[in-house]
Amino acid sequence: MIDAMAGTLASVHNMLAGTVDALRPLATSKEEALLLAEAMANVADLHNAGVDPRAMIYAHAALMFGAFYGPKMLEILAINRMRAAGNGQAATA
């Protein structure tokens, strides 16, 4: 469970760091994400709360898709805007 949490944390941080220049310092290594996940697990152990492992797997998959396709889509939009500006056309989207 901690590995899944670490993967999700790393995905979120790296997705943000990869899509917005100002957030590049948020890029997180696997080791840093593991430390955060362990700390979160320790806090969760103090409370009577749990996360369904299936929900964690689906959330991680969704974040991985976002981390993979998000920066690519932003780059495509930027290219289209530059092309439209160069042709004197209004950019769509």
C-alpha cells in the first residue's frame, strides 16, 4: 500500500512539475515520495480510516495517464497557438 501511495505522490508532483514551469521544484524522486507515503501511513494508523486498495490503483492509473498525456497536450496547444498567431488566425481552444 505504501508503494502505491508513493507512486501516486510522485505522479502528482511530477505531473505538476512537468506541466507548469513555475512548479518544476515540485518534481519528486521515488525516495522522497516513499518518505512522504510512510509519513502519511503513520498518521493514518492513528486514525480509524482506510483507503480501498482498488481506489488507490484506479487513482494512480488516472494520474499516470495525466502525467503522460498532460504535458503532451499542453505542448500541442502551445504549438497550435504559435501557428495560429503566425498565420494571423485566432487560436482555438
